[in-house]
Amino acid sequence: MSELASERYTDRLATGPLILVQEVLNTRAAGKPALQDLLSTPDSATSWLAGALDEWSRRTGAEAPAIEVDEPGLVRLQQLRASLQMTVSGAVRDTPTRSAPKGVSGALEVRIDADGVFSVAPRGKDVPWVVAAVLNEITNSQLTGTWRRLKMCRNRVCSVAFYDGTNPNNGAWHDVRICGNAVNLRASRARRAAASA
């Protein structure tokens, strides 16, 4: 298995198929020095998607199609990422349940098998299929209660997407040693400077 985009930044990976959403979020360039934006070219996006969809398939048991990203598809993936970042980072933090990204849509197909079991599957080809799969995983995670556990590091410089598997679900940093200590130290210094002024 190739390295996932999220593994570049954190070991706090989403459980189950929600990894696909975390993967989209963590394609961005971050860190010091900044790592490559995996959605910078159609080739880098195609390569990243192969690994991300392999992991998604392994976790779901569903088969993912081979995806080829072209220029319009790349723009659509970048728009999906931007919408997800705004949603998960807290642009809608004051609402009790975060909504699906605005301005992004995908087609889903509802199926019933011979045993009467219903299933929902992404429709489309290439990037439209990926967008539908991501939105489907968001919907599923909202139903199972795991959506609220996907967060972005509160260190605005960082903003790495991480999965908060802690019991109280109150994590704020993708890694408290890296981001939490730095932010808390700056705030402490600012308070001391204000108190002595």
C-alpha cells in the first residue's frame, strides 16, 4: 500500500471509510517545510487517488474504479477540498451538526438486491464518481455519529485533518506536542506581556 496523504502529517487516521474524506482534506501542502500539494497537477492527483481509493476499497469491501484526473477534474477536486476545509474547520462550527459542503454535488444510485437489501453507490466516471463517493461517506458518517470526530487542527498555520478517537471527543490539535504546545506557549506569553504592561 502506498503512503496515504494523511500519513504525511498525522497518525490519527479516520476509522472505516471516512478515511476518504480525511484523505481529500490532507492533500494540501502543509508542514515545515511544506510538503507537496497532491492536487497540484492531474498526474499527482491521479497517483494520490490510486492509493486513497485502494485504502477505501480495503476498508469497505467495495471496488473502486480506476480514476484518471484531467484538468477539469482537478479543478473539481480542488473545489471539493476547499468546501470540505471550510466545513470541517469550523466555518459552521456554531451549528450542532455540520452540513455537507456547499456547492458540491454528486450522483448516487440506490440499489436493491435479490434478498431485499438496499445499498447506495456513487455514480459517474472519474472525478464525478470520487465526489459522489466522498459525499456518500460524509452522509454515512453523519448517520453513524463519526462525522463529528473528523476535525482540523486549530493551529491555523497547520490545519491538518485528524480523527479524534478520544472518548470525550474534545481534541483540538492534530498533535498536541507540535501544534498545541506552540499555540499555548504563544498565548501564555501574550497574557504575561499584557499583565506586565
